[in-house]
Amino acid sequence: MIDAPDLMIETMIGLISAVDWDRAGIGYSVYYYTVFMAPGDNIKLAAIDGIAPTTATIADGTYPLVTDVYAVIRAGAAKNSPAARLRDWLLTGAGQAVVAESGYVPVELE
């Protein structure tokens, strides 16, 4: 890419816009961003081995291009610190409902 700096797009919205505009364009972005934040009229998500990316296929692990997102806090943080309280709340039913409402895939709570 260093030899073709005009092909480098530095923002996710720039990538979505470029691919939406260019019929032969291809790009790689985050499912949530592509579907919920910046859907383009001409954007199509790629199926891998016949499995399309959806909230369900990401959650059940059948769509292969996924990554986990973690909420982490500093070791030794007080149990009532804002960071610990946010992490703990995210793992409640209400927190996971917000995760799902935001377009992310919630974890299965035990």
C-alpha cells in the first residue's frame, strides 16, 4: 500500500463510501459498523463458504471471520470503581440487552 497511497483509506466511513460508490470495489470492515452505522445502498456482505455474516451466524460461530471484544480493567482496580461497575453491569441481563440493541452479539450468560 505504501506504493499506492491513493488506495489507502484511513477511516471506516471512507471505506464504506468508496466501496458503495465503486461497483468493483472491495473492502474489509466491521459487521456492526457496516450494517448499523454506515449501511450503503450498494454494499453487500461476503458469505464465507456459503455462510453470510448475520448476528445469528456471528453469535453461533458458524460465520468464520469473527473476533471477540473484551471489556478489561486494570488489575487491582477497586471492586466499586467505575470501570469494575461498568464491566459487571455489562455482564448482567440488562447490560447484554444493551449490547444486543447496539448491534453487537451478546455473550451467553451462565
